[in-house]
Amino acid sequence: MKYEAIIGLEIHVELNCPTKMFCDCPNIPGDRPNSNVCPICLWLPGAIPQFSRKVLEHAVLTCLALNCEIQPRSAFDQKVYYYPDLPKGFQLSQHHRPLARHGWLDISDNRGKPKRLRIHHIHMEEDVAKLVHETEGHTRISLVDFNRAGVPLVEIVTEPDMRSSHDAMEFLKALRTQIRYMGTADCSMESGTMRADANISLRPAGTDEFNTKVEVKNMNSIRAVGNAIDHEIERQAARLGAGKEIILHTRLWDPEKNVTTPMREKFAGPCVPDPSVPEIVVSEEWLKELQGRLPEMPAQKRARFVEQHGLLDDEAAFLSEDRELAGYYESVVGEGIPPRTAAQWIASRLAPALKERNQTVSDTLVTPPRMAELLALVEKRELSAHAAREILLLLFETDKSPSAIMKEKDIGQIADSGALESLLDDVLAAHPDAVENYRKGKKKAAGFLVGQAMKASRGKADPKILQELLQKKIG
């Protein structure tokens, strides 16, 4: 039987607010364990949570970036479960009355066609503490770091609209891009500031029924999410094909073995309204103020780059994927460099060099003005593309200007027609056979003669002008 996969995601995103959700403890990942704690984090007797307005602001902006409808009123609940990472025995979350509903993101499916994936709701909740498992001799112990307890999260719950690992991965990429543009979260699965769980079930193709789902956790990259979904689809299809039922439970992804393994039964603890945190009320005036702070989002920027700058769609898509990279590109264009020249050099030369050095456009010596100066030398034909690529790599190591490096290394391009004509005359005189072959229509002879002229100029001659002079001299 042919099966169709039904996939939904639950994505936790840590908001990059300066403090935690219900207290003034710093929200700084990586600090010394248990150094950013207080009675509220540890939920000591008498501690009263004080909800942060900055957290609400970040959460609402995140929801707006994902095209959600902000609910005028929302509230926190106590999601009860017992585990060492939860000091009070319950987690403050918005189970019954979430902050936002009915969002969406557009992706391209695996055939390149546009597809809209819906978001069911987004709710706020506090993060839990971090468990650290170690071994002392032959004894395995678990330690608890409460620095993360109370860190502000939003949980994004999608509709089960995805039908493949491709859909899920593209959704995560689009979501990461949108939120990073908004600047409210880092969205790094590698560092744990974004975590995704996948709910997967199979049904006979062509039907509308919903079958038992399995939740998969422990994926620390977008690629791992795709691999885990693919494996779980194969595992469930094999069980159904063998006449076995799918059991509701949670599984873990094992990246070393590329398999999912059983973790625990799926359960839902009690979830009751919390009396300690007041109802959250979002006024129309404040919401309009936040809507006015939305930046130009990736899809809008991409369309503008195509329409105003004449970029190809692929070029515009690459540059608009990252807000800082898009800003860098526009700064270079603002220095007078033709848009397509800037786009091609940034995409094919600068971006790979940055990745190789583990840098970004915000922390590199190759600033937009220096990049623009380099490209201006190429545009004015004072520097060859080959020499410009050499200088670009040197710009990562020195604060000297491209012009200074060009003069220091004596690699400026010779574009003076008189000087090149004299050089070409010497080459033609030295290679009469090649001249004769060129006159007979042998194209290789032209390449040979231009190559000899380039060699004589130590690679500094403008090959385009040489071609033009060669055509003028011997037809």
C-alpha cells in the first residue's frame, strides 16, 4: 500500500531578551552554572513571578513576523509534570489561551512550486533548567544548572500540513530567516536556542483520516530533522506493511546510528490556569506601534531586488536570506557599484571566503566601502578580475586599501591602448606562423597570440583591449 506522511512541528525558540521571563536574572547562555538564579528561578517559598513587558514585546514581534493574529487576551497555565529540571513541579505556559493564532509561512515544495504551511498557534512559556549527565568513577550522576530556568520561550505549533522531510526543513529555514530579520531570537539549533520536535503519522494515500502519531525529539540541526523524519516514515511504513500497529509514544533521534529509538510513552499532564500571573492584555494602540516596527521582510526585499536592481531571482533570494548580508549588499551598491556586479562578487567570492574563516559581514575587515573600492577598480579596468580576487583575500588580513595593495604588488591592469598596441606588435612580429593561422580562421591562434601578450605583460594587460587590437590589426 502507498502511504502519505502527515507531519507537524513543535518549535521552541528562546527569545534574546536581556532578562528572564518572570524575574530580573540575566538571560546569558554559557555563564557559570547556577550563577544567574534567584528565589523566583528556584521557586522558593514566597517567590512571586513578575512578568516582563520586554518578553511580551519580543514575543508579539516574533508572532507578527510569522503572520499570526495576536489575541487581545491571553493567560498562563500550570503545565504539571515532575522532573528534576523543573523546580516547582509545573511549567508556566499558555495552554488554553495562547498569545497568537492562525499564522503561516510560504515555502517551495520539492518540485519548486509555492506552498503555504499554516501555524496553528504560538504561545509563551518559560524554559526549564538544564540537566548535565556525568560519570564519576563507575557512578553516573546528573547535575542541574538552573541558569536556563525561566528563560523566555515561544513555542510555535504548526498545522499538520507537511508531507515530506523537505517541507519540514524548508519551513524551519523560512521560520529562522523571518525571526532573525525581526531580531528577537538567534534561532540556532546547534547552540540550542531553537529546538524542534516532529510529529509524524502515515495514512493510506488519498484518504483524509488521521492515524496514530509518533513524536521525535533530540534533533540538533535542520538536516537532522529531515533525516529523522525520513527514517521514521520508513519505520512506520515497514510496521504497517507487516500488519503491526503504530503505538503513540515519543522517540529520540540517534545521529550516529541514523535511527529513532523509543524514549517514553506519550502523556499529557494536568494543565490548569495559573493564579500568580495576571491576564495578558494587548491593546490595539500598542499592537499598531509594534506593527510599525516590522522591517522589510525577506520576501519583500527579494521582490524589490529583482524589480529595482535587475537581479536574477536566485541572486535576490541568496542576498535577502540574511538581513545583515542584504544590508551589506545595499551598502556596496550605494557606493556606486552596479547591482549585478556587487551581487555576483558577494555571492561567489565574499560569502565563501567569510564561511571559510567563520566570519560574518558584521565582523570582517572587508567592509562595504573597501569591497566597493575593490570593485570600482575592476569596473574602471584598472584591475583584472583575477588580480581583484587575489586582493580580496588579502583584505581579510590587512586594513590597507585595495588601491594601496594593488600598487604595492604592482598588479594593476594595463588599459592604455598605445602601450598595449606596442606590446602586441612585438608579439605578432615574434610569431608570424600564428599570425598566418589566425588569418586562415584558426581560432586557437587568436588565443595563443593574446596569451603571449598577457605573458609578456606579466598578466597585467587588459585581455579585452588586446582582443580588440588584434582584430583591428590583422582582421
